Amino acid sequence: MHALRRRGLGEEAGWASRLGLETDYYRRFPTEGAMGAMVGQARRLMNAPLRDARGWEALAAWAGQGAMPPDVTGWPAAGMFPRPPGEGW
């Protein structure tokens, strides 16, 4: 229906309009620069702990709550989870 509506073909285009389908969605993604302006700080803070253990402190301060991941060493699939840098577990 999306493809037919986009081309404006026949009865299907009418049904797509009645159902509220929008075909412009995929053309309205923000650019990398616009996305950085919207969520760049959050993205930097969430990725910082991957490079430096002190990143957890900055993320917690920004979020206003604890941000340290749980200790998963006792979980059956613990080996599937990445270890935070600088942490001894």
C-alpha cells in the first residue's frame, strides 16, 4: 500500500489515505548534524563508559541517577555481556 500510495495509483492510494499511511516517513529522517543537535550530548555520555570507566560518573550526573550496570557475573550467560572498563569483575 505504501508503494502504491507513493505513486498515487488507483484504489489502493485511496485506502492508504483512509488508513492514515504516510509514505514520507523514510524521507524525513534527520541529518547526522540535526540528530547530533537533538541527542548528541546523550549519545556521547552513553558511549563514554565504553572508552573510560569515569564515563559512568558523567552519565549518572547527567541522568540524575545511578548509571552503573548491574554485576552480571552470577548470571548463567554472564560471558555474553561486556565488562565495563576499569571494573574488576
